[in-house]
Amino acid sequence: MKMTRDDIKNFVQDLFTLRTVWIDRGSGKWAVKKRFHPLLRSTFWVLAVIFCAGIYSGINSPKDSEAVAEPNTVITTAALPEPEEINPAPPVQPQQLVIPLKASVKHSEIILPSEANPETDRIIPPSPPKPRRDESTVKKPSGKYSIKVSKSTYTLTLYNGDTPVKEYPIAVGKNPGDKQKVGDNRTPVGNFKVVSIENASKWSHDFRDGKGKIKGAYGPWFLRLDAKGWKGIGIHGTHDPDSRGTNATEGCIRLSNEDIAELKQYAYKNMPVTISEN
């Protein structure tokens, strides 16, 4: 096919015309750049590679290496010729382009590159995510909390001052009455305090029922009490929530794991705890 003079002129003009290129960077992000024709940019790269290769071969030529080894030899380096500047054709006023947008960014604001600096990238920002509610920042009711335990009704009641807040079903010692000695399986009666709040999620216990050690026997939390010299008495969760409402423990007060996790949010060191038979 024979090319006319107009075809050659249009090809040269197109070769030196800056093009508008949209680049998809993923996640709803787009960038706009101004670039020359791919053929012209490829030519620039080839010339640059040839030029750098010529400089490298001139520096590492055998003649230069021998000249360094020979005594009384003066090495002179001639100034390298400056590369010829390529004067592109006068820029053509870019035509207005209508480019369809993807659905994921149709509500985002599009900012085109500055006319003064066409190489500046302007990223289309994605829509910001909606903030999630942080449950840890939910404020709890303020006040002086305390606990009262009724062994006869198998209930633990959380108080805010003199006002009952919530009642939980519990299990208490296997034997009735106040604790008399170690191993009598009785829950002590009296006024006590919480001395520590301990993570019991990895604890295990052997109830001497032939089942061996039970993992998670104390649930996630253990509120240890100063039970007037009796050690190991506390309020905790259980692996057997069906035992609530019965005499089933070795002296502790047993709640479900969900209830002890909720009660722990209100517990604190030196929290008053009253245990009564009624």
C-alpha cells in the first residue's frame, strides 16, 4: 500500500502528540497520565540503552586497563559529546475525551491532571468505609456494685447501691450449712470481698467422679473471695450449666459461662460479696 504525503504527515504528527492514558490500579482506583506514542517512547529507550552501553564499554576497555598498569603514562579523558536534543513537534491541543467509568467508581469525584504538569497522577479515592461501633467504648452504668448470694434460692443478685440490677441462677456446695472444714463441700456464709479476678479459661479440675480432669471446669473467669481463711472459694463459670439450681459444687458459687462473663464486667477488687442461707 502506497503512503501519500498526507499519510506521512499525519503519522509524524500522531507520533509526537501527547496521549491521554487511563490506568486501572485496582480497588476502584484510576490514574490519568499523558504519554507520547509507544513507538516514540520505545525509540527513546533503545537510544538510551545504546548510549549507556557505549559509555560502559569505553570505561572498561582493555586500553584503559593497561594504561593504569604502565608507569609514566598520562591518561587523558576526552569530554563526551552531548546527546542531541530531540525537539518534538509543537503540541496539538488535546481533544476532549468522553471515557465511561466503571460502576465501582461512578460516585467518586474524578480529578484530571493539571495542565501545567501532565505527568502528575491524580488517584480517584474510593468511598470511605462506614465506621464500626466499638463495643468496648459502650459506657456501663456508674455506681457502687455489690453481690448478694442466696443459697436457698440458688440465686446471685448484682446490686448497684441498694438497687438490684440483675439476678443469675447458680449452683452452690453439695452439702448445706456454713463451711466447717476443708473438703466438707459446703459454701461459706458471711460477708466477703473479691481479692482477685483471674482468667480461668485454661484451668482444669478433677471432681473425683471417675471422669478425670475436666478442661474448662471453671469457665472463662474466677472471682476469688477472701473467705475467712478458706482457700479456693470463688465465683466462676462451669462446663456443666445444667447443674445450676442444685447443690453440686465443692464450695464455690457456679454460674454459666455467659453469666460470669457478663458479671466480670462489673466486678472489681474489694467488691463486697454477701453469702447467706436465705
